[in-house]
Amino acid sequence: MALKNLSYIPFGGDYNPDQWPEEIWKEDMRLFKLAGINIVTLPVFSWARLQPAEDSYDFDWLDKIFDLLLKNNINVCLATSTAAQPAWMSLKYPEVLPVDFEGRKRKHGGRVNFCPNSKKYRELSVRLAGKIAERYKNSTNLVAWHIGNEYGNYCYCDNCAKEFRLWLKERYGTIEELNKRWNMNFWGHTVYDWDEIVVPSGLNEMWKEPVRDGSCFQGISLDYNRFMSDSILACYLGEYKAIKEITPDIPITTNLMGTFKPLDYFKWAEHMDIVSWDNYPALTDAPAITALRHDLMRSLKGGQPFMLMEQTPSQQNWQYYNSVKRPGVMRLQSYQAVAHGADTVMFFQLRQSVGACEKYHAAVISHAGHENTRVFKECTHLGKELMSIGDRLFDSKLKSKIGIIFDWDNWWALEFSSGPSVELKYLKQIEKYYSAFHAMNIPVDFVRPEGDFSAYDIIIAPVLYMLKPGAAENFESFVEKGGSFVTTFFSGYVDGNDRVQLGGYPAQLRKLLGLWVEEIDALFPNMSNSIVMKAHQEHFRKEYNCGMLCDIINTEGAEVLAVYGSDFYEGRPVLTVNKFGTGRAYYIASDGEEAFIKDFAKYLCEEKGINSSFDAEANVEITQRFKDGREFTFILNHNDHEATVSLGSGNYLDILRSSEAEGNLVLKAKDIAVLEKI
């Protein structure tokens, strides 16, 4: 569901008028119009102002803001304000406050500081959402709803324990089945009554270390993550249902946080009308890392456009090193979001706060309070450009022939594992493969193991440690019909409860891959091995470094493309391919260096005839969006120097410059072009 009836890309962001006197509001309107701001998100953290006591509400100030915004032709993404409960609620209903991982009862303060299973919190948050919806349902400038803010509040209180037991009863049916799934005979953990189940935390089964979290019983901890993700989702859904009954045609969202580990965003996206997220890259982040997160958010709802709900116009306040965005970078990152599927460009924040922890977080209107700043001028320039684009990009889609498996259950299980290496991180492996395709300007989607692969020629599944029911069959069907499937070391080890699947790794993938894994060797950081190609392979070097983990494998029909170069398993397979039906299944048995991953990605793409439409130097990013037979190409120069891109024989309209483009396109450092093919 898209934002309703807009003829331009929404440009704006979080607005907190309740932090300012009314005379500032009128000045804000002047500056908003000057900058091209046409949408504001409000009031995200105003529950205490909207409801000063349990039996009283105050909407008068918000009414004034709505009227002022309407007079100035500014739309509203209306927040429910439920991300931070009022102090009276925490005092009157202490059960609302959460218990942390170490078993400590939290005091009032902070934000998203509530127990997701508190019935009183859910009751009062739903009531507030309903009252706001009823009051503003006929506002003509209301275009979207924003529930909560950056959810992620795990809790370990007695009420959560009670609800966890009910969740487990529904999931497993009997205590006998639960004991089996969790392998509770280990360490004598067998339970005979549901009330004997204790939530896993730092008080019993789990621990936190600087390098990773750990668990004595991964099955218990894995299920608690699932339960918490579901519990927090239930808070969102309570408000969602209340609002949807009153304003069924207005899209509802909540702002996600990219690769945020605690919540299963694929599951959440099923209940969001439109995905939105907050993008805060550091100065040193590679463009591919940010692009990956955009593509993940776009993929959550099968490639539907998303909202860029938050980014900073310049610097953050919470990173270790809060660098300002260099000239041109804010514009560049904004178009990068649009290039990967965003239909909005929005900031946190519009006016810079005067106190508390976000007072040095940048804003469109800085503490200087006027338009004569570099940041304001850059925002104004961007606002005018976005308005000139109009609605031509709305609801346009990206097209990809490559899918990378991303699975929160697998992520949790992999990093709860008691081995084999503390260096093994799921996200780093995902980033390696994504970055290889990004460097070639080849578009990528993210898919679930149980997803629909019919649109893809290549599926990559890095460290697919967990195989849930039906996943192996899905991969087999894909390859049988001609697809290329790639997976890596430490894949196919456990089922959905983190129980080892016996008979040799990679268990249910064994037939598809034509091999079985006998051992897995964990190398120390100062150790390495090598990938030695067996024969001359086009696009490959003779030898590459590898390390961290090395599977020692035996082939069962797979062809060996490369072998290890040293140690007692020298000459054993490290890269294999197995013909299966009309497709191929590849296995990479070690953590290869970046050059190997890039060469392998290029090999896969050429095998399937997948390539970019344009040639460009490194750090020039190119994507395309499509709509109603029209093709839009985004070219983004992330370099600190001028870059030239060959457009081939095509003719294009340069939308931002209102001129035709052909032949070679020259872009200055940090510059952008948006081309429509003509």
C-alpha cells in the first residue's frame, strides 16, 4: 500500500513541535517551505503530553499543529507516540517496566522501556492509538501512520516467563515434545511441568561477551528470541488493528533498523502496509554496506518500495565518532536510497533539539536557527530536485536475477552456537557475497529459505547452518529446474531447534551438493590455507588465500574445482560443483579471500548471462528501477574524484539536469545522475 495521492517524492522528517514555543512553529513553516519540506512525522515521543493522566487527554496543541501544517500544504505521517510511556504509568503500573538480561528491574526512563507482554501497556497504547486515529481520521493531509519507534525491547520478567510457557504449549503441544526438541536429557534438564520452564537469561543458560552471546541450551535461547520477536510484534499489531478499523485506506508502518538482529523483520513485514527504516551509515562505511541494508528492507515485502523514514542531514549523536557528512554526501546517500527502492527521503530531525542526548544530532534547522548553513542549503537543493522528479518513480521496482538467503532464525542459531569459531559472524558472510555483486552493479534481492525462487537464476546461501522443514526441497526444486545454488562451510548442520541432523553434514543438502563433510577445522587468526584451482579456469587465479573455517569433505558425485593447498588435508576438495537436474549446486568449503568471492561471483554471472548495462569504474554505483515500460537508471559517483561512465548507444533524459545524455557521462565527485531511457 503506497502513500496516498502524492505527485512528488515525500521530503521531510521527524518534527517535535511540543519541544518548542508556538512562536517557533511559524518560523518552522517558513523554513520548511524554503527547504521544500512537504511531509513531517509527528509526534513520535509525545505520550506524556498527549495523556497527562490515565483519565485525561490533551490534543489541543496537536490540533494547532495539524491546522498549521495543512495551511502550509505539508502532509503528516502521524505517529502514535507509544515508544516512551509517561512517568505516571510506570509509577501506577510498575509491571509495565521490564526486567533486563541480568535480572534487574528497570526504572522509568529512556525509551522503548516497557515489557512487551505487559497487558496494561498494551491496553493503554491501543487506547491512545485509537483516540488519535478517531480524532484525525478526516485530516486531508494525513498520508501515513507510524506506530511506536525502533522496537527491540526484550524482557525477562515473570510475566514474560508465563507468556513464554503459553507460547511453547501452542508451539509444541506436549511437555514430552518440548523435551525432545530442546534435547533436555543433556545435563539433566528434563522438565515434567510447564511451570518448571525458566526464561533463558544471564541468570541461568546464557552469557554475553564482547565478541558474542552464548548459550548452554541453544534450543531454549532460540525459541526465546522467536517468542520475544512475536511478543513485540503483538504490541505493534494491537495498535495496527485499532488504527486500521478507523482509517482502513491509510498505510501503516513502523521504522525498522536494517540488519537489526533481535527482530525477525521478514515476519514483521507481513503485517506492515509499507516497510520503513532508519539509515545511519558511519563515515567509513562502504557504499555496498548501506546498499545491502536498503535492498534487505526492499526485499522484506517482495521488492515493494519502502520509506526512508530517518537519516541524518549531517552527523549522528550516538556513534563513537560522529563525523559530519562531507559536501554532497547527504544528497548522494539520499539518492542511493531511492536508487534501491525508497519512495521517500526523510530525516531525523527537522529542528535540532536544545537538550538531552540528541541535542548534537544534526537537523535541517540547526541550533543557528536560520537558513544560512551549508546543511540547510544542501537540503534545499535536494528538496527542489525531488520535487522536479514528480511521481515518475513512485511504485517503480528493481529487477534481480540473484537472491541471497537471509534468515533471522539461522542468524540467531549460528551465533548462539558453541563453536566452531568466535570469528564466524553471519552478517559478515552475507556482506562478502553481496559486496561482490554490488561491485559489478548486479542487483540483488534477499529471500527466505522457504521463499519463492522462480524469479531467480542464482541463489546464494552463505553459512546456512540451520535447515528448516521444506528448505532443502525448495533448493532442490530450484536447481533441478536449471538454477545455480551456492552454499558454504558450516551449512546444513542443524534443524529448526538447533539439533544436529545425523548421518553426515550437510544432512538434507547432501544429495543436492554431492558430498558429505567429515570434519570442520577452525583456524586461528594468524593461520591460513589456500584455495588452489585444479585446472585453468577462466576468471580465476591459480590460488587464493582462505581461513577461519575449513571443511574437510568427501565427494559423492560432485566435481572438484579446487583443493586445499596445505595442512594434512592438502589436496582435499575446497570448491565443488554438482550437476542436479538441469542446474548446478556449488559448495565453498572455506572462508575465501575477497578476491576469490569476487571472481566466483563474476564466474556465476557469466555462466548465467547476467551483467550490468553499463561499464563503470570502482565506487560508481548503478541501479535501475522500472515502471510501466519505462526504465530509470541511477548513477552515483561515490569517489572523491570525477568519473566517466559509458552509456553505450542509448539515448537518455537526464532528469536532474533536464537535458539529454548520450555517449560518455561525466560525473563530478559525489555527484548523481538519474536517467530515463528515451
